[in-house]
Amino acid sequence: MRLVGSEILMECLLEQGVDVVFGYPGGTILNVYDSLVKYKGRINHYLTAHEQGASHAADGYARSTGKVGVVFATSGPGATNLTTGVATAYMDSSPVVFISCNVAENLIGKDSFQEVDSTGVMLPITKCNFQITDVDKLASTVRKAFAIARSGRPGPVFIDILKNVTAEEAEYEFVPREQHKEKGLLKAIYERDMPDIQKPAVDEEDIDKLVSMIKESEKPLLICGGGVVRGRAHEEFNQFANLIDSPTAVTVMGGGGMNGRNPLVTGMIGMHGSQASNIAVNECDILIAVGCRFSDRVATEPETFASQAKIVHIDIDRSEINKNVRTDHHIVGDAKEVLRLLIERLDQQDHSEWKKFVFSYPTETKYDEGGETLNPKQLCDTIARLMPMDTIVSTDVGQHQMWAIQHFHFDYPGQLITSGGFGTMGFGLGAAIGSQIGNPDKSVILVAGDGSFRMNCHELTTVQYYDLPIIIFVFNNQTLGMVRQWQNLIYHKNFSQSDMDRGPDFVKLADAYGLKGYRVNNQKDLEAAIEEAKASGKGCVIDCILDIDEMVRPMVGGGSHITDFMRI
């Protein structure tokens, strides 16, 4: 049948099973929005307050559901407003397809109104991007984009469609996604264009070598990285950890890859890692990192990282091997498959003495309890106790993020939604919106700092309009907390431009958007606010007052040895 380009785009989304799109309309994409009306009920569009909010919402949707997120935006500033969200998804390997429409072909390259080289802008922060100038190539390109976004190491893909393409006609046949490969629609991708998007074949000899290394080990340590979460390899990872009886450290992106209540968990690793995790890295004789990038926040000093251990790296992306830390052995492959092959070849191990040593060190920071004011652990523990166990936790970036990851327990992939690689302040609210829309039967909370929350708090209008029951906890210490912490410890208490001694009043801000706001200074008031918020079934903001000089503990300075904890 013959359809115009905007209709072909909608049909291609249906082929992929897409029923949720986030976006913001504008001139060049109006043909698409015009066709969207015909698909009401099959494709549900959520209008955000800003394109960046749409990008984070689609990202949160993708991370929490395991599906591909989708965003619509117009040309020029519409497309460039997506870039922070695109880069956030790219750094954390989140599968999102970003779709914008550019000016018509006769206006390209003429500095036309709202024209920009969108694909040039997106090139360094996407897995792949396309500009579509021919309506006959529209369907095949959209199919490619989704296959690339979800395959291999997932990531964002950007599609820029010229406006005239959305109005031109072409022949189109609806082909469900599961038939794409058998009908040869993706043959060029798999065989020529992008062979790396397929899962690499696992070398059985590499598996056997690691099995021997594990059997010889007396002090093993596992690192659960974001690849376990993205690959939904959590069941295999937990089974593997229990089988080899290994203490297990978790990266920021690995939250939910290992059951947070498993007694083998040593807590977070790295700059703000627990003493148990960081000391175990320094003392282990084999370190097995699964889906971990060994970023500077984990391997704080790469040359001495795990210096007494044989380092083994398991990752789907060959380019990550030996990039930051030199390995003694590595396996390139999908985490789920590699772990399954290891489990088949291993017997139950026992490392009781090693575990006794590791867990003689704390896995969480302790605080003085019983005071009149809230401290970070009290705040996190109260939230965890009163919210359902399977609550999805979205965070912004800063001290509150570290406190949440240190003190909450994440039990499944997609339960922790946070910006680890790009460290995007303002990420959390949009991501919570996408997570709630993708998981309507689960509770969703946002843990934000007062600095981060200011950046995209306008998305409260999206929470209110779509009646999303998101509970927002603002960890309000009236400062850019992590900046102040560094200024306190490293910059001789020169608190330059880090105090947030200004508006808004978050309770009044919530009211302005038609939401309930609370301000709490102690645990009793916090408990009452949470219970009232839960009972209401509505979105709300809880402004939680903390001391301005609360710090994230422990802390290892950048470039320092992983056990060189600063005095705080």
C-alpha cells in the first residue's frame, strides 16, 4: 500500500511494538504529529515541558522496561535540546531512538530557520545516526535504527528525517519485527553495515581458562557492572556469585544486577565505595568484572588497581577490554551467555575465611542516630522501610545519588535509574516520569538534590497533567553538596558559588504545579509525609532538610589508591 512518510514512520513504530513516545512538536515535525492523531490509542504520546525532559523520560522508560525508548523533536533547537539526554543514554548504554525532522531538502545548507546539522551534532554521542532524504528508504532505515539500538551493547540512535520526506508517498508493507530477519530486511546490517551489533561468539577455551583460574583462587572478588543490568543477566550473575562463594562489589550502574540483600554484597566500589569493597579489591587474588568499564570512579588509580589479583574482564564490547585497566584474561561476549557457560562447568566453592576477612569491614557508612535533624542514612532507611520493596528509584546526580546507592538495596534490573557515566544533573525527574509510564503498577520515587532538582523541575507539569503518582524527595542541604564537599576537603573551604541560598520554595513550587508539597526536618514528619503521599496516590514533593555540611563517606580522592580514604 502507498502511504506518506509520516504514516510509514508510525507503522514502523508499530512494527517494533512501540506504544509510548515522548516528545515536543515544532514546525518541521508537524506532518508526523498530524499523522499521530490517526494512531491514538495505539501509540500514546506524552508531551513534556522541554525536549531534554522527553529525552530523559524515554531513557528512564528504556532502562526500567528493557524496551527501546522513543523521542520526537523538531529541528534546530528542538534537536539540540536533546543532546544532553542523548549523551546520557550513550554513556550508560541505554537503547533510545531519537527522531527529529529537519528542514526540507531545498532549504538544507542555506542557514534556514531552525536548521542545524543535527547528524553532525549527534555523531560523537550516538551508536549510529541517519539522515533520511528519500522516502523509499524510510522504513528500512527505521528498522535498522531499532535493531542497532537494542543489539549488542545497546545505545542511542538518532534519525533525522527531512520535512519533505514526511509528506511524500512510497510503497510500504507492514512486517512485524520478529519477521525482519527471516525476510532479509536486516541482512545488510548483520552482514555488512554493522556486524558488531550481533552478540559475539564466546570462545569456549576462554571459558575453560577462567574456570581453572576460579578453582585455583582462594580470595575471589566479583564486580557487578552495568552490563549485567543491560543484558538482564541478573539471575545468572546471582547464581554465579553464590556458586563461587565470592564477595561482590557493585558499581553505580550495576545496581540491581546483584540482589542487594544477598549477604555476599560488599556495597558500592570506587571513589565512594565501602571499605569492604575497596579493601577487598586491594587484597583479592582474582578479580572478575562483568560488564564494567573500569571508569575513573571505580579504578581511581588504574596502575595499582587490584595489584595483587589476576584481573578478568567479561564484556560484550571488545573496545572496553584493556582500555582503562590491563587484564590478565578477558572474555568478549554477552554476560548472560558467558555466565551460563561458567555455571555449567563449576562446582560449589567455599571461601568462608576470605569472606570473614572482607566483611570485617563495613559495607555501609554509619551515622550518629537519634538526633532531631535528619541524616542521609535515616532518610534513606525511612524511605526504604515505608515504600514497597520493589519501588523504582530514580536519582539525579550528586551527594543524594551516592547516599541512595549506598543505603538502598536494589534487587532487580531497572529498579535503580541513575546517570552514571555522564553524571547528568536534572536527569532524575524525566527518568522517573518515563519509569512510571513504563511501569504503571509499581511505585516510583525520585531522589533529588536541591541543585539538580532546580534544573528540570518544570517537568512537574508533566507529573501533574498525566496524574503520575511519583513521590519526589528533595535532599535539601541548601548547597551544591558534592561541589561543597570537594571545596571543603580539597579547596581549603573556599565555597565559591556553591551555596543555594535562594528560591524557589519547593513546597510552594509544588503547589504552583497543582501538586502537594511537604517540608520535613525530622524523622517523625518524614514518616507522616510519606504515608500521606502514598495514601493520596498522587505525585508530590517532599522537601527534606539536611545539614549543609553533610558529606558522602567514605571518599577516595581522584587519582588516589583505592584504599586511600580521606579523613572526613
